[in-house]
Amino acid sequence: MKYKRILLKLSGEALMGNRQYGIDPDRLNEYAGEIKSAVEMGVEVAIVIGGGNIFRGVAGAANGMDRVQGDYMGMLATVINSMALQSALEEAGVYTRLQTAIRMEQIAEPFIKRRATRHLEKGRVVIFGAGTGNPYFTTDTAATLRAIEIDADVILKGTRVDGIYTADPEKDPTATKFETLTFDEVYQKGLNVMDMTAFTLSQENNLPIIVFDMNSKGNLQKLLKGESVGTLVN
């Protein structure tokens, strides 16, 4: 395998499938199947999921809610998604552990770096919930931070688009896809890969990012085998 340990970042919106909000069980099971295949290949998998299908702190703040309160609500939304994915993975026969940045002992372990690393070494999928545990930080930043802490080889950002384009391909049919980019090129071109805090963390720690289409079956396995899928930022 090209990568031994990965951090898979999934958006909360991806779990909606064709729904307007919430969690689509079919999409959840599809993701669980893809992740199970990666585990069976011998890859150590850690996951961070967003909460945008349930609640976004930024959206709450835009409607007059206190930003800090809204961000904590968003963190709880990520825990709901994490629990749903954990359930789907265990139903598929994959051993998992859920660790959260906010303590909630009845449903998850607190995040402890060494414990997380040990779970990965034993072949368990580790899901990190509740972001960084701090307001004003996105789940992109949480994914990058956790990836660095567990010494992941790469961040795989699974989206519904098959890479990074010159413009939004869903709005601009003339947009062209990049196969590879450097961190500096992303800055220069003003491309939206991750939020700036997460992106800077990745650059400073030489942690590559691959943006790919998670909804195309088999893409994750192709990536792990070293095939060219999505866009690599290195």
C-alpha cells in the first residue's frame, strides 16, 4: 500500500445523500463498505466527520445566535454523525473506537493520542468527534490536527467532486481539474481546498492532502494502491 495510516475527512453534507438534511442510511452503509475494504487491505484508518447535515455554527451565528454557542452545537452534531458511522461500521464487522474532544464518557472515549495510536495499530478504525473541542475552529482544522498527532501519512478529503478545479465544476462547465498542486500554488491561485488554518497546518508539517470523490465506489481503494485519483496537494 502507498499509505499505511490515513486520516479520512468526510463532510457532514456527504451523509445526506439525496436528502435535504440528516443522515441517509444508504450513503452511510456505502461509506462503511468502502472503509471496511481499506481496513481489509491492511491500512490503518482514522476518520473525522463534519456536522453540516445537522447544524453549522457559522450559519447559526449569521442568524443572530452566539457564535461560541453555535460552534459547540456544531461539535455535538459531529458526534451524532460519528456515532452513526461507528454503528454502520460495526454492523459491517469493523472494530471501531470513537474518541471525542469534549468528554462524554457514556458514549465515547476522550481523545488521547497514545490510545488512539494503539487502537490503529490493532486494526481498529478510530473516529474523532467534536472537532478540536474549541469554537472558531472547523472540522478541517480538527482533521489536520488529528492527522499530525497520530502521524498519518496523508489526509484524504472525500467530497462529491473528483478533485480541485479552477472553479466550482457544478457551477462552471469550463472549469478544469488539477492533477497535482503545490501548497504555494494553492495560495497563489486562491483555491478553496480547506480553511486557511487547516491548510497552513498541513503545509508546515509536510502533510499531503488528496481531494477525491468519495461517492464513486472503489476510489478509496485505488488511492491506497497508489493510483492517480483526485488532486494531490504536496
